[in-house]
Amino acid sequence: MGGLRATILPVGSMLCQSSGGLLGKYDEFPATDASARSTLGSARDDRLRASFGHVTTWVFDLDNTLYPPDSGIWPKINERITLFLIDLFGLDGQSARALHRYYYMQHGTTLRGLIEENIDAAERFLEFVHDIDRSALKPDPVLAREVARLRGRKLIFTNGSRDHAILTARQLGLDGLFEDAFDIVAASLTPKPAEAAYRAFCDRYDVDPRQAAMFEDVAKNLAVPKAKGMTTVLVTAKPGQVDHRELQDRAGTEGAAAVDYITNDLGQFLARLNAGLA
């Protein structure tokens, strides 16, 4: 294919753990013989059918999952978070960025950190930090086609706001493909990876985790879904691709055991999955 290659990797013997996080090398057609390539493809499709054939609910994270981590959306949100903290506490930029990182490390999200300090600013925070320009985010027709082909319910589960999810999905060309977007407000301001957030999600939509699959870019956010019986897919950056996510989220060591599959191209992964389930 040339350039950046798509990876569809069933986690197991081919997955390596290292200080760099989740590492996997996968050659889609490693054999030179045509019959061998066909056999390998058939085996891979069999594995996909075994893993996803029972799934009736497809759950997608939003940020850095439905769009790539080099899109520029995440830096814009981070910049707005810093500006919010500057205004809220009267901090300089460096101190606000340090506080942002501290809240993220300690509480999972900046908003949760503010809540833990009894600062009532949730509505204002969510509106402000997601007030960004999404025009540079390119529509993804392959992803739209393959999400539409999935049989069953399709839901977004985000630590951001519902409005952010709806506007971002629309910009990606995914408008109308999801039943709903479950956000941090619906989770009573409790973010992933807290178990309570997943319980609230499943309760609201009457989701049986044993018949669901979840797609996420942060490995630790798949630990609870995996424990509840979901099939899990970690969506990563492509080799050499700019990755604007937090360093600890890129590393992927925490929660790695909860990952069933790993891919660096969600649209192509779903295309292979849909073909295997057809």
C-alpha cells in the first residue's frame, strides 16, 4: 500500500509489551504464495467472526477514536481547558497547563478535578472547552460507510459533552449513524475509566455487555468493558503519525491486558469486520 499501513491485530502472541506501550507488527499478507495469503485471510476472518459475530451493540469513544490523533482537535480542546483555568484561578499559562496535567493524571479529566475540589463549573466548563473550530476535520466516507454497515445499535460514549459528540460526528460525515451520544453529564460527571460510568451507560441504554463491542483510543478505558464481557478494540496512531494525545494515553501499558484487538485504521478494521460478518 505504501506510506502508513493499516493494522488489524488480534492481541495475543503477536502483541509485545514494552516501556513504549502496546507494540505490534502485523503484515496483512506476509506470505508470497496466493493460496497461503487466502488461507491466512480466511483464518483472520474466522477469528473476527468468533469475536464479533454475537455483537448487537457497537460502542465508540469519540475523541482520537472516530477521528485520528493528528487531526488537531485535541490540541484545540487542551488550549481551551488551559484558558478556562487561567480565567477561573487567575493563573499564568504555564501554571494553568501544569494544573491541567495534574487534574488529568489524578482524576482522569480536568472537570473531575474541579468537581473533587468542590468547584461548581461543569456546565460552563463543557461549553467553553468544546467551543472549537472543527472545519479542518475531514469527513471520513470509509468510516461512515462501514459504521452504517454494522448490524445492531451504535452508540457514542465520551468523557466530553454530548454537543461536542454530535458536532464532531456531523463534521466527520457520521451524522445520523448513531442512536445517541452518552456524555460526562449523563454519567453524573463521572468519567471513564470509573466503573460507575460504564454502569450508567449500560443502564441507560439497556446494553448487555456480553453482546457489545467497544472501540477506544485509551487502553485503560477498556479494562471495565472487558471485565463486563465486551469485546474490546484499541484504536492507535499509525506509525510515524503525529499524536497529540497525552503521553500516558499513548503509552497504553495500563489496561493493555484488556485489549482484544488493536488497529491503527478504524475504517479499514470495520471494513474487514463487516466483510467477515457478511
